[in-house]
Amino acid sequence: MSVDPILPQSRIDDMQRHGWWQNKTLLEYFEAALRERPEAIAVVDLRTATGVKNSLSFAALNDKATRIALALVHYGIGKQDVVSFQLPNWWEFVVVNIACLKIGAVSNPLMPIFRQRELSYMVDFAESKVMIIPSVFRGFDHEAMLAELRPQLPKLQHVFVVGGTGDNNFEQALIDPPWEDQMDADRIFAERAPAANDVIELMYTSGTTGTPKGVMHASNALGFSIRTFIERIHMTDDDVMYMGSPLAHQTGFLYGLWISIAAKTKLVLQDQWQAETAWRLIDEEQATCTMGATPFLADLTHSPVAARHNSKRFRLFICGGAPVPRNLAQEAAERLQIDLMTVWGMTECGVITSTLLDDPPEKTFQTDGIIYPGCALRLVDEHDNDVPLGTEGRVLQQSPSSFLGYLKRPEAYGRYDGDYFDTGDLAKLDHDGYIRITGRSKDIIIRGGENIPIVEIENVLYEHPATIDVAVVAMPDERLGELGCCFITLQPGRRLSFEDMKEFLSERKVAKSYWPEHLEIIAEMPRTASGKIQKFQLREMAKTVRDN
């Protein structure tokens, strides 16, 4: 299919003139690691269901990826065709991605939690020709689900199953046959090798606002993200990256998988999140750093194992993907005796702001960092006028890491003629250039004409000892337009009444006009797989609360 990226020559010229794009493909990063450290361990994965741990060197990854790449050509995959794979954090994810790069196919990672509704849309919309899945993962039969979906996916020609028992078994169909004896691998790879501006990744947005969009990325943009991130976290080939976030999300894909390859170091994967297992892997594999959303940081910090883990090398947690409660950030840094960096970004552009390793506490714990070199931000009001420093505005961004448009939705991207991309986030910028994300433009509560600072209220309530998660959303009101509805999940055995909440906010000297008018205690927050709270679902729940 034609992925039809939005890439005018003016952008290419601009990026190359400033040196932000190096015309280097992701495959070249892997080939460099393969040349320099062929026998070094590249990937370790732990299969929770069996307890089996696998280790593969860069050379072993290449051997398997070469076989799979040739197999995909045999099965009809052409350059720029989409290969979808719904795989957990297993080595198979890594080799399929590299195999796609070798033949210029587009990798389309899909979250393992997606089911019929999401997959029927995503795979059909991408016109995927091949789908790779686990047979069973976390007790769910993926093979049966795909068999049910096949009639709805006319473009899908082949499904290969990791752990399957039929002819479409992943290893038997793709890796075991000696394809290199039957095919001219050098010629095939030379003819199909992707250019640095070819689309190589199709990543669907997480869906915090409903229908996902297919974000298209090329090596030049992703390479900029990788290089600048490695520089900012001071990563070397002596580091070991632990990754519990899904590789099928940009956090895991770019800042787990690809920064490890680019740094020529080991990646440690966990397929099912559990904090005690994470600490065991961190200790056994001598991991030095990790990146994840707030729930991962909270679980590691509050795990009873945290106090007795014995890895002296674990130095850094990079927290992003969802707002980081300031009290949690400080508690984690102190209790775990590690550095903490907060980052801000999105699927469309990757990370473009972060704190620095040597930042003072007031920056580390109270901001989302400073912008990366080559990137630019504007904070604007409802009329798109720039707002003064310290004033909340809507975040617009320009960056060398920006995507090449949404699949089949060019109108949703805008133009590249000096325009900025509207992120939909709200933020404040201080005099030192540090940004603080304050919410989403669609999350804002306007009560009687006054804007309510949602994130500030949430951060205060996160300090209450009874709370685990806090989310404040708007609920309709005939008189004032909108009111605040606060959803909270509680620590085991704890209680929190509406009066308790008001008393706590009063003690913290929060203006009474900012207090939520309703409190709902729920068992669990609706979340995306990357940990973001799905506030559009909470807004629908708030409407029901109001109606009742």
C-alpha cells in the first residue's frame, strides 16, 4: 500500500542544513552494533508464564532477522508493505522489527491487550498483509481471536503464531527453512533497503481521546530522538536498559529497544508487569536504567522488595507517558537512591523535553524539563497568540523528530511551512525555559468562566495517604457550564469521603473555587497500555454521575 508520507523538500532541506538529520537508517544503527559487538548480549527476555529466560547476541538477532526477512519476501511482502505484530516483550518482537527494516517493510507494532474491536480497525486500516501473534498470552487465545477476525480483514494474507502448533508456527514457517540457500539475500536486501526518509514505523496513538490514529515515522526523525536521548541520559555501552513498558508503545519501542541498539548495549525485557519480578531482573541483569509511566515508578517505589534489592548499578528512572505526581517523584528518588528524570513527549514526536541529571530538586520534581536542541515550543492562548512566561497556554511544537503525518489522514497533520504541531497539551513555561505540563486542552474545566488548574488539584490529592490514583474531569452543569468531578482509587483498607477531601484541600490552602464538586471512588482507573489515564472514559462516567 502507499503510506503517502507528508515530507516536503523544504523540511528535508531545513533538517539537513542544521544537521539534525544524518540520513542514517535504523538498520544502520543495528549493523554498527553487529560489527562492533557481535557476540555481546543484545536482548534478554523473561517469559512469565514459564519462567524461562532467553538471551540473544547481536549476531543471533541478525541471523534470525535475516531468515525472517527472506521468509517475508517469500510470502509476498514488498517494500512499504505493512507487517503487523501483536507481540509481548519477547525477543521475537525485536527480530521481526529488524527483519522488516532489512526489506523496507513498515513495522506496525500492536499492543498485546488489544482485542477484536481495536484489531479489526487497525489491521484493516493499515492494509496489513502479514500478522504475527502469540498463540496464548496472559491466558488469552490470540490465535482463536485472529481466526474469528480473518473474514473482516480481506488484505491479510498470512498469520504466523509464536508457540503455535500448526503449519503457521512462527519458527517453523519463518526461521527454520534455509531461505538463504534458495534466495539471493544480498540482492534482495540491496534492492529493498529503506532510505532514511522512508516510512518504517506505523504506531497507533494510545487512544486517550477515542479513535486511534496511525502515526508514521521515518529513520531520520527516529534517529534524532535516539541520539539526543542517549546524550541527555549519558548512556554508554556499559549501561543496561531494563524495559517493563510494552515495546508496542513508543516508550518501549524507541526508548527501550532502539536506544539500546544504538548504544550497543543490553536490553532486558519483562513481558508481564510485576514489581517484585522487575526488581529481580534488575538485580540479576545488573540493569542501570529504565523508562516508564507513573504506575511503573509507583509500583517499584512501594514494592517491599525495593528496600532490599542489591543492584548498586541501577542509577536512573526516566518517567513519562503520563503526568508525574511531584510527591511520588521525590519519594522515589529518595527511597530508591537513584536519579530521576521527567520527560514529556508524544507518539507523534517522541520525547522533546526532559529534566537534566544535574538539575536541582525544584526542577526535577516540579517541571517536565527543558527542550531538546533543535526543537521549539510555543505556548498560545485560544486565539493562537503567545502567552507570557508563567501563564498557561496550549503547547505547539516543532522538532526534527516529528512524524510524517497520520496514515490516510493528511488533513489531520497540517502543513510544514513553518507551522507548529498542536499537541493538545496545556503547560506553563518558566524563566529558565523549563516546561510544566498542566493538563490537556480537552481536559480543562471552565466553571463560570474561570479555568480550573486540574493538574494542581490532582497533585495535591496525590499527597493524601489514602490515595493511589487521582483524576479530575469536567462534568456538565446547566448554571456554571462545568463542574469538577474527582475520581480516586484508594490504598487497600483506606477510606476517603467527600468531606475528607474538602478538609484536606482546605488544609493545603487550595482556593475553594478550585475544589471538585463531586467525588467518585472507583476500583481502578481506565488506562491505555502505556499507563495513561483515559479521561474521555471518566468524562462519560461523570455525565452519568451528574444525571443520577
